[in-house]
Amino acid sequence: MKLPQQSSEQDGNEPIPPPDRIKRNQEKTRLISIASLFVFVVCTILSFTGHAVDYPIMHFLNLPAGQHKVLDCILIFLADNFLFSGILLVSLIWYLWFFPLPS
């Protein structure tokens, strides 16, 4: 006696995807793995270079320091005030995290 098959809607399981979809998922996984490895290798190399990368960036960012009194006062206020330095940053992160994406 042959029993009738249950459809995927009845038992709540999704049907097995077709082979081409599985192949695309494997390619995506491979690309993500390669990108992750690339980021890891670059970060490892940069961690051993010391100040060779950090110093020019810090020097460039600190060029306007001490030249504009108003800019210095604003940046000191933002750095010392917990409302602006922490709460607004966390609120921005939460907003971006829970922002509904268009379907």
C-alpha cells in the first residue's frame, strides 16, 4: 500500500532546493570565505607594520588641531560629553540594525 506524500506546506519543511540553487549558494559561500581570508591577511599584515600605516593617517587628521579655536572647542565638547559620545552613537547603531529593509 502506498501512502500519500505530505506537501511541504503541511509539515512546515521547505522543499529541497534545485541543484543550480545549491551550486549558487556554494559559490556565495566560497566568495565570502575568500573575502574573509583576504580581510584577515590584510589585518594581520597591518598589525605587524606598527606605525608605518597609523602615523601618516593620524598626522593628516591632526593637521587642523590647534589652528581653529571653534573647531577645537566643538571637538572637545563632543569628546567629553557622554550624551554625544555614547548615547547618540549607540542610538545610530540601533537604528541601522533594526531599520526595516524594503522587501
